[in-house]
Amino acid sequence: MTPALDIVIVTFNTRDEVLACLASIESARPDIAAHIIVVDNASADGTTKAIAECFPAVEVIPLERNVGFGAANNVGLRASSAPLALLLNSDTVVPKGAIDRLVARLEETGAVAAGPLLIDVEGRPEVSFGSMLSPFAELRQLFRGRLAASDRGIARRYIERLLSRERTVDWVSGACLLARRDAITDAGLFDERYFMYEEDVDLCAAMRARGGRILFTPASQIVHLRGRALRDAAHVRSAHYDRSHLAFYQKHAPLWVPLLKLWMRFSGSARAAGRRAQQGR
């Protein structure tokens, strides 16, 4: 059967997480015909061998070096051909029916891309959509993120209301992003200047610029383990984030770049001081 959906998963030293992700898809296989492609960013933990042994039907593309999240997704997209593509983080778990519900809402609304409600293993939601990046939009996103992490009743009620309604948004998280292939192709795939972070916002902006609608829908829920691949490398994560952040503003909002550079210099010094304090020097 010709697949109607390609599922592209990028991995980097997340063998256990990607095996759990693939197992969840296998046990809750979607009704839509799907082909799975895993693009491995030169992992050193035996990821490709483990996938080949446990899931022989999964196509694995091993890369010789870590090219980054967006570039690796582009490898998977270029190697696939189905009319729909689901970009899925390796640290996700897919409940039964989640993919089919996401596909259904995409088709029923005519959106070019859609993202589900992301929750953690305890059911705590993630604010996985937002407005086009600007300093003000980022402050609001930061505020919403802190409310989502809070146990206060008023915060949880606000987040529940925010995430209970399907809505058109400027971007949805690349942790689970379903899109029409022609929309991604017309947008030029991921901009590979972003090694990691902001590439999903940038891609959604490119699809919107061509008249596409981006949909957030709580009709589908995916479990997201929230960046386990980088849990032991916070300083590396911060460096990638800063570079991608700067590249995004240089491309979309250059007037803010001087202020952003000043803030990055200040926050970078603060992070370095914090690391030295933790290390006792």
C-alpha cells in the first residue's frame, strides 16, 4: 500500500527514547497508511543497530555527522514522498488514535500544518504554539510556560482554558508537526541556518507567508518527554539557542538585533557565573 503519511523522526544519542517512540507507534498503528523514516545524527549509542534489530520495517538513514535538527529533518523529507509528513521528536510517545485525529483535523480544516496538544507523562500540558516571535510575544510565551509549570489552581485553570480550544496560530512546535508536503516544499523545507531551535517557527512563518493556515488542535494529544536528549548538556543547549535566536531575528526582525545582542551578552555572563558557582570556582 502506498503510504499517505511519512513519519520523520530525527535522533541523536536517544536510543531508548526512540525505541519507546517507535514501539508506541507500532502498538497504536494509525489507520492511515504510514511509512517511518528515522534520520540519525551520527549517534554513538547504538541507535541505528537497535532500530534495525527491533523495527526492521523502519527506514533508517545514518548521517556521518550531526547536521542539526532542521537539516536532518530535510534529509528525511527529501527521502520521502507521501502527501503528508509528520515530523516527530524522538522523545515522544504516541497514544492510540492520536495521529489519525491530527490528520483528520488537518484535512477537515484545510490547514497546511497542525500541531497537537503536547503533555508530559503526568498529563501536564505544554504551551506548544504561539505568535510570531517578537520580544513581547516571547515574554507572553515565557509567562504562559511558567503558568503551565505551576501547581496553583488559578494558573492551571488559565492554561486549561487556553489549551482547550482549537485555534489558528502563527506556529506550532516541531516536536510534533504535521504538514502537507506541497506546503513544506513550497516553503523551501527547514532553513538550515538553525542548527537547533526556532526552525519550526521559521518554517511555519514561511508556510503562512504563502497563504497557509497553521492549526493547533487539542483533539489530538501526544506525550512529550521534553528534551531528554539534552538533559545533561544545558550549556550546549543555551549556545545553540542563542545562535538560532539571533539568526531568527536577523532574518525576520533586524531592528531588534542590537537589543538582542545586548541581552545575550548579559544573560551569557550570568549563565557563566552560575556554572562557575556550581563548580566551586
